[in-house]
Amino acid sequence: MADVVEVLQLQGGTANYAQLRGSVSGRSVRTALAAERIRRIAKGVYALPLQADPLIAARAQGGVLSHESAAILHGFDVLALPTTPQVTVRRGQHRRKSSLRCTLHWADDVSTIDGVTTGLRTVLDCARSLELAGALTVADSALRLGTVQHDDLSRAAAELRGPGCRRARAVVEAADA
């Protein structure tokens, strides 16, 4: 049988119990926990002990990295670094008990790439929730890098509904590369 730590490394640093049990025994998981070779970050979710990756916090909550945390991973400029990872989960999902702190956001649907919101979605999330200066910093940076096109951003902002949609449209209107 494989080693628990090796399985976690192959899974990108985190795995749920079922994923681990596909390769290792339950006893191996318990032994690794007791020896502090792995840690439990949420009910049924395990991680390597020294990993301080915001993606792990997102996985622990069953969500995706979003807002300023996603902007940083996309290489966009941000006005201020987030104090905790920003995570978006499906609407109606409750906060999971976890040892990892994060700021939760809820959404009906979230477009993602590898556990991180897409560049377009990230800019729109920031435009909805941040103050004008912070939101413009992210939007201008995304446009400058070419990750997001202004036409796509304008179209997506026009389709937004709900809290922050007016703010997002104002940010998109003011944004330039």
C-alpha cells in the first residue's frame, strides 16, 4: 500500500477520506494523524501539515478560491492583501467546521478553473464587493494583462443581478488597461 503523505502529495496536498481510502488503509490514516504527518482540516478532509495554501482553505469548505485571493493567483494587482483566504461556496451551503480560517461568500453558480474562479468571474466578484479603488485596481490589472477583454467584462456586468450589480457596472465602466 502507498504512504498517506504520498497520496496527499499526489492529490495536490488535500484529499477527502474516500480518496485516501482508495489507496491506503483506515489504520494508516489514523496512524499518520496521531504522528502529525497529516492533519484534519475539516470533517473528512485531510491535508499535509505544513501547507498554508489558500486553496486548502477553499477545499476544506467545499468551495473555490475567489475575490482578492483568486485575483492574486491570477497575477492581478490588488490594493490590499486579504487577511484570510476568500472562498465562495454554493448558496445554501453551511460553513464547515475547520481549523482553517477563511471569509465565505455564497453564489448560485461559480465558473472555475482548478478550484479558482475564472479571471472574468474574479474581476466581477471584486467589482461587486470591494470599494471603488480596490475594485478598479483588480479590473485594470486584468485588462492590462489581457486575461479579460473589456467587451466580455461589459457584457457580463450588464447581465449581473442582485447585490453589488450597480457598483460592478460602475467599476467596469471606469476600468481601462
